[in-house]
Amino acid sequence: AASDVYKRQNVVYGTSEFSKDVIEKFGEDIPFVVEDENLLHPQMGFLACAIEEESPRTSDILSFVESLLVREDLHPEIENAIVISFVELDKFKELSLSIPPRINNILQKWHGDANAT
């Protein structure tokens, strides 16, 4: 199982690595991510809020989250946080935002409506 592979690996990009990167990249513009250090879902949610509030950092946030999905050492909990706590598919459409391909794939996989046009 995939979880067994992660247990055997010594180096995994998980919550603490994500938190450190989010604070480094976005802490100045989104102070809530600093306050919630090492809290994966709240931090992911604050990134989503910034996008929903049309932050000038929107493209940077999308690029960052998209880059996470390329990582081979990404812990499944990060992917889970993207699915649960990041911007929802409908919100991307509502904001007329282009969804990066990997983010789109994972959101479609978990939330996609087979009947959607």
C-alpha cells in the first residue's frame, strides 16, 4: 500500500515542510498562515481565502500548490488538504480563474460532477 511506502521513506514532504514553505512564501501577505503554523488544513484554507478574495498573490499561490502536486515525496495528507481545504471547483469558475492542470485533476477526481458541462 502507498502508506507503507511513505513509512519506509525517511524524507517526505509533509505538514511541517508545507507549513515552513507557506510561511516563507506567503506569511508577509497572509499573516494567518503564520499564526496557524503546522496546522495543515487551516493554512491551506487561508491560501484558498486569499484566492477567493482575489489577492494579488493568487497566481503565486496557484503556482505553489500546483508545484506540490509534482513532488514525488508529497505526503498524501497534503493532497488531502488540497481536496478538502483549498478552493473548490465551482469557486474557480465563479472567479473566472483558470485552474492549473494538476489541481484541476485532483479536484475533478474527488469533486467532479460527471454531468457537468
